[in-house]
Amino acid sequence: MNSFIRHLLGWIFIALGVIGCFLPILQGVLFLFVGTIILAPEVPFFGRQLHRFRHRYPHIFQKARVMIRRSRKWMCKRFG
């Protein structure tokens, strides 16, 4: 994935997550988590946060890993 696209999508999800913390109609934590997953390879801060989350909540991270694999397959089908 292009670095610019990764940063753009990641920061959009982070912004939606922050907005979602204040608005009851958005799932803020979910958007923050997705933004963290997208930005982790590019931004060291998010990589460290994802590493901490992985060790603190391994059962949740296994479910997230399945979601990551599905999203990567979808992205490869869509964007080559």
C-alpha cells in the first residue's frame, strides 16, 4: 500500500475515532483501533501501542488478526 494512502486512511480513522468519543452514534474505540492498525507499520508510536495491546489482550488481538487478514485480501483484490 502506498505510504501516502496508508497515512491518509489511518489519520482519517483516528480523527473519526476522536470524534466518535464525543458523539454517541460513532464507535470511537473501533475507529481508533482500525487507525492504529493501519498506521502501525509507518508511525512508531502506533506500532508501540499495538504491541502493548497485543501483549495485554491476546484473545482480542487474535480476533483482530483475522480481521486484518480479511482486509488485506480485500485490498489486494480491489487495488491489486
